Amino acid sequence: MEDTIAAVATAYGEGGIGIIRISGEKALSVLNAFFRPMRKHMKQKEQKNVFEPDSVGMTNGEPIVNRRLTYGHIIDYNTNQVLDEVLAVYMKAPYTYTTEDVVEINCHGSIVSLRKVLELVLKSGARMADPGEFTKRAFLNGRLDLTQAEAVIDLIKAKSDKSFDVALGQLDGTLSKNIEQIRNLLMDELVNITVNIDYPDEDIEEITYDTLLNNLLQIGDMIQKLIDSADTGRIIKEGFKVAIVGKPNVGKSSLMNALLRENRAIVTDVPGTTRDTIVEDITIKSIPVKLIDTAGIHHTEDQVEKIGIEKSKESFNEADLVLLILDGSQPLSIEDQEIIEVIGARRTIVLINKMDLGQVVDEKKLLEEMPKASFIHTSVKNGQGIDEIEDKMEELVFNGEVKQSGSTFITNVRHANLLVSAKSALEDAIHMVRLGEALEFIEIDVKRSFELLGEIIGETVSESVIDEVFSRFCLGK
Ligand code: GDP
Ligand code: ZN
């Protein structure tokens, strides 16, 4: 039999309430050991439909009703002291988070209360849960597949609306269904192959290498589509890294401020200032964006604003997008040229700023030098062109594709790696089909592809992978 586990499920610190969660077959007996309900509930008078208070008072072992929140005291049975006044609920298996019996105790949210009650819980037959153990049990008991369990981590850690939405979809099983669909198609091919190997002379529809090739190619395309979504998926999860560059006085700080004003910063865990650059986390169109002011240094040097091209280079390399600002009211300078050279072929939006002063810069020449860049005319000082910048960023994140609400994004590195391996196994199979090799050999690679996809949802996965996944959880989840 599995142990009964317990942990504080809410964040530590001062809060209105803090919740202790207990899961396992002893959950109810643990609760009964120290919980004294104060029944003051209303009893319905059948005929009159009138409610009347009915005080039951402190009763030891008062039956607790499944799924009903009960008000009462936690009594330390060693000292007879009241530890806290709580609301407790017992949820009977199997329709619970873990599929086991679950108890949740809503204590007052101080660390003191939670620690004392948890100690009592642990003395009464439960043991401390490992990080992620509740969710691991939900997975091992078959309530969640591995992608859904991973979605729980992502939901907890989500820092933008968009990443929360994607995780919620994944918890709902959108990714799993997608993978299952591909696996079913592979299974069809495997069955065909196996039948043809086992009964080569029977009157079974013979597998033709042409159909097999076509089908495998189609399946390969489906896998590739998921792989292609990983770039967007990573950005949704980690943030779109945008480096703001340009020589002094073109309007970098003004732009940074304009973007910050409109898009409230929601993340504070990254310190605002790194050594040479200022990073600001904002949300643009529900996409998390990390704005890197590469010339953060120019404000730390007193007299001469100096651009550190070498330093900027480093942040270019991290960036998903470069926002180059030029002073449109001036001709291109040598400094501008140097920066353009350093940017090279990186994905770039060029802002021709200070349009309110009239355009002087030679745009034709710019287009020649940066043929792949997007150009936007702005007057940052007057707030002109900011919306256009935001639209363009969104477009780039979604690779110019129209966003579909139901579309699946791969946001998890583990999934992305397995998809790449599955695709490569499939390509091996396709190669052998083309060469007309024996079905026995083809079968091996198709099967490998099938199994690698199974690892994503946790169907064919080793214990060490499972441990690895759940080690990323926090305590109490
Ligand atoms: P940075 O050195 O690149 O960070 O540039 P700043 O943002 O500090 O701006 C330098 C100067 O240009 C400031 O006086 C701004 O008010 C001004 N500035 C910024 N954008 C515009 C604009 O679109 N039009 C005009 N006329 N001035 C601007
Ligand atoms: Zn500045």
C-alpha cells in the first residue's frame, strides 16, 4: 500500500489562508485524529423550506461528509491545545486530484499555523510529500498523462497570459490528442507491415511500398509541424528577447519608456540591471517580452554617451529580434553603419525615428543594406508608431501565421527533443522504403518512432524520466 502524504499546498509567507493537502488511504483517519468539527450548520426543514440553526458543537469523531467543507478546530491531542480554527474538506477517492482519498485543511495563512498543523498531520500517520508527488500520483494512477502533468508545472510558473493559455490547453489534453493521433497512424502502418511479414502468402491486401511511403511521409509532415511550433512555443514560455540598439540620442530610452508605459511589467524576478544591459520584462499582446537595452551602459558614463559595440554584440546573440533605432532627421552616420554591420543577418526591425523633424535619412540605401529588415516610421517622442511596432513583434512571434485558437505549440524541451528523434527514426524508415528494403527492417524504425512519441505522453517512459519530470515541481503540488 502507498503511504499517505502531506504538504503545504500554498505559498509560504503571510496569506489569508494556507492549505495543507493530504492524500492517501489514511487521509480521513489523519484528519479525524485532531479535527473537531464545530457544527453550526443549517438543517433544512423538509416541508417549510426554512433553515434553522442547529448547533451540534464539538464532537469527537463527528462524521465528516464527503466533499463538504466543515468548520472546526485543530486540537493538539498531546497538549489538548487548540492550534487553529480551520475549514476542512474530505474528498473520497477516486474523483480527486490524485485519485486517492484527499483531505484539504484551510488554515490561517501564517507560517506558524501551517507548521504546527503540518507537524500534527505528520505525527498522525502521514509522511511529508516529495516535490510534485501529488501530481506524480495523479500520473501514476492514470488520471493525467505526462504532458498534462507537465502542464501543471507550466501553469504554476506561467508569467504571461499566453503561456498560461498554452499550458491550460495542454492540461486539457490538446497536445496528447495530437500525439495520439500521430501514434494511431503509425500503428496502422505497423499493423500493415506486421501482417505482411507474418502472412506474406495470404490473401491480405498487400502492402505496396508506394502507399507505405506516402503514408509515412504524411506522418513525418505532421511531426515536423509540431517541431516547427517549438520556436514560438519557447518564446511564449520564456519570453521574446528583443534588443534595442542604436547610437546615442536616437531615442532608445524614450522607446523603452513608451513600451513600458503601455505594457505593465508583470515579472520582477529578473533584476532590472545586469552588468552592461538593462532588461525589462513586459507583456505585449499577451506575449512575454524581454526588452534588452543594450546601451544601458550609455547612461552610466557621465559625459560622452558611448556605445559598446562589443557589449551589444553579446546581447544581439541572445536576442530573438533586434530593434534598431535611427535618427531619421539625420543622414546615416559612421556609427549607424557600424551597428548595421554588427547586426548582420539577424532578424531586425528598423525604426526610422524622429519623423516629426522631417525625414533626411536615405531610406533607399537602408533598404539595400538591410533587405530582410522591416521598416517602421516612428516619432517615439509623440507616441507615433508604437502600435505598429507591437503588431510587427506579434507577427514575428507567430511567424506571420494566423493564430488559431486551438493550435498546439510545443513549449517543452523534452517534447521537442523526442519529436526530433521520432522524426529522425521515421526518416530512417522512409529511406529504407525508398530503397525497397525488407519490411522487417522498416518495421523496426517505424516502431521506434512510435515509441519515442509514446515517451512524450508517458506511455513508454522510463522511471528516471518520470523522476526527472517531477523533480521540477515545487513542494505541495
Ligand atoms: P537614447 O540616447 O538613444 O536613449 O535617446 P533618448 O531616448 O534619451 O532620446 C534622446 C533625445 O531625443 C531626447 O531629448 C528625446 O526627447 C529625443 N527624442 C526621442 N525620440 C524623439 C522623436 O521621435 N522626435 C523628437 N523630436 N525627439 C525625440
Ligand atoms: Zn538613452
